[in-house]
Amino acid sequence: MKFLALLALVGQFPTHGHQLRWSAAITPEMRAVSIPLKRTSASPTLHHRKGLGLLSVQEIQGHSEASLVSQMRAQAQQLHALQYYGEIQVGTPPQSFAVIFDTGSGQLMLPSDRCDSEACQKHRAFHQKNSSTAVPIGWADDPLTRAASDSDRDTTVVNFAAGEAVGQFVRDRVCLGRACAVANFVEMTEESDQPFGAAEWDGVLGLAQSLSDHMEFNIMQKLLEGDKSGVLKKPVFAVYLGRKIEDDAEITFGDFRSERMASSLHWVNVSQEGYWQFQFDDLTIDGKRTGTCEKYGPRKCQGVLDTGSSLMMGPRHDLDALLSRLNFQEATQRSCSENTKFPKLGFLIGEQLFEMDADDYIDCPKVGDCWAHLMPVGDTGRGAIFVLGMPFLRAFYTVYDMKAKQVGIAKARHVSSKKGADMAAVKLVSLRPAGDDLGKDQRRLSNDGRK
């Protein structure tokens, strides 16, 4: 069983683990960097990130809707499971890794060469002894102090919906393109087969605001300080996902690219720190307000931009009503034909309307079953939250300002861009599994030349 989607999950991304105390840059001429991303899909699994308040494994086992949620996840995964990943470099000399860029977690996690788990053997591992700048760290709450010995160090356990990872802390130079900084990260010494075994990426790089154990683990924050060669031009990163599998996708650090936008950026304040969470005023259908957010009072609706979710999710009572208005009769699947019509889905954010066409939130062949990129979920533990994952991020170009604590949203311009060719780049890759609802078609859909 593989993942749900990451930047995409496909992935199951880490929840905040618990600490166990066991005895046992950029150059001056390059102040903004762009990392093209690979994309791949995988076979069905559940993706529940406890950090966002989605159901954990333990919670879902006792939930009356467990079987329904599981079935929806498995079915939707056939078409929606995608993951985006790009290359980073760690250590001196640099060691390269493919990582998921995840706005829903807060630190970098890489497999260690000391890990003998089968999942680790399938990926590139960090060789601490091969880096002249690596420093083993003893304790998360003392992030600048070298560990006295390997037997006197914090061990962190990170729980996933379908497994877990165990790791210890290391400090070293981390480079995203030409932007470099010294930061702490988790060196995984154990990995469960799920979700790591079948992953095409090596690790996860969290880009949330304040979800890491300490500021020293926040890679983006450390990049703002930069190394001796300079600092980022702006305290931002931006995410662009292509509309189609074969299209470009990238994440830029230190600036955003106006050529990726079909409208001006609309900025909105982060409403609650931690995740990239903001307030929006209403949902619309073909431009008409639904009144969905009125019942939440001054809090209105709360959205979270999440590169680690392959679907858009929200409170069950709201999503069921929304699906009905979208001509899905409170379900995420329905039969359709060339004549089936679906309305536009909009988000009213600070009186600015952002609309998605049907193709943005639905997978729909000319004849057969249509799948909505929407999933109702139960109580998140953070109040009513709408998780705006990959469908939203493909339709809109998003910018994340670490200092101003704002997110910028613009309609994405889906055209090929020739700029940035000299930056570190990785093409998108998509892989879908065989399945009856896909006509048992197991072609590799990609732009990397492989089949």
C-alpha cells in the first residue's frame, strides 16, 4: 500500500512525534532560487495528518465512518494520488536527496546510513561521517550543542497513518538550489515499510511556520538568515503546480514569479500560526454565495494551504451540502457523460473571488464515472477547517511570507516558462496504478521519458 499524495502527497506526512530521552545560501548574484518538482502518483492508502487535526489511525479505528472514509480514500487515490518532489543538497561536500516540500509539517527528515530498515535501503541515505560540517545534536531543546555520545541523545518518533519513523538530530548545511543555511534536521534511523518503502522520494522537508521542535529546525527561517554568501531577497517561498501531468511545477525561494500569475496577488493574513491558515468569507457556486461560513460567526471559514494533501477536505456537513450543489448528490463519485454540466466552485477571500472551473476540482472522462477532488472529514480538533490541497494549488499560484505572516493567492497562468533554466530543476513525474475504474491502464504518465 502506497501513499495518498503529497506536494503531494502522496504521502503520508508526519504528525508531530514525541521525544524520548534514551541512554543508549545563496550567492550575491542569485538571491532567489527555483526548484522544479517531480510529480508521481501511487496506489491507495489513507492519509491522516494528526497535525491538521485529521483523524489519526487510532481515532479512525473507533470511528463509525471508518470504512466509508477508507473506501473513499482508496477509490479517490486511483486518480488523485500524486506527489511532487525536488532535489536538495545537505552536507559538505553536498549529498543530494529528493524530498517532498510539505507546508503541513515543520522540519527536514532524511534517512540515515545507520538505518538498516528495508525502506531505508531503497533510498539515498545521509552519511554523517562523509560531511565535514555535520554535527550530531544531543537534545531538541539544546539545538546548538554537540552530542556527547550516541548513547546520550534525544530520539524522536514520528507517527504516520500507516507507520512511523525513528530518528536523531543532526546539524549541517542545507541548500535549496543556491540558497544555503546551517540548520538542524532529523536523521531517520528506522523507517516502516509504509509509507516509505514504495516512495520515489527520500525524505520530507517541512515548510510550516512554527511546527518544528525549535527555530533551528525551521529550514525556511534559517534560509532567511542565510550563510556568509548572502540572504534571501525576500522572506517568501512560492508554489506553482502545473495543470496537467506533463506540465512544469516548481517551488521558488526568496521571490515569486509574476509570469506564473494570471491575476495580481491577493494577500491575506495568517489567522492562526503554525499551518498556513487563513480566514475566508464564503464558498460560491457559479458566483453565488452559499452562506456556508455564516454559522461560524466572526471566525468565518478557515482554510489551510497544504501541499501535502491530494484532495480538498472540510467538515462533513459543509462538504456534503457543497457536493450536492456541485451536482454530486452528497457523494464524491457519479456517472457522467459529455453533456453532464458542473458549476464553478469559488472561494470568497477578503471580498476577492477565486473560482475553480469544473476541470479544476473534478476528474471526469467523456463517459464513465466522475470523481470530485473533495472529501468530507470529521472533527479536526482545530474547529471547522477546510484543507485546500493540490486541486486548489494547481488552480492558483500561492506565495508564503514568513515575516509578514501572510499568504498571497493569484490565478495560476498555465503556460510553459523558459526562465529559471539555470536553476536546479527536476521534471514532474506522474505514475498511476492499474484499476478497473481506470480501464486497467497502468501507463506511466510523465515528462521524464520513462514508461
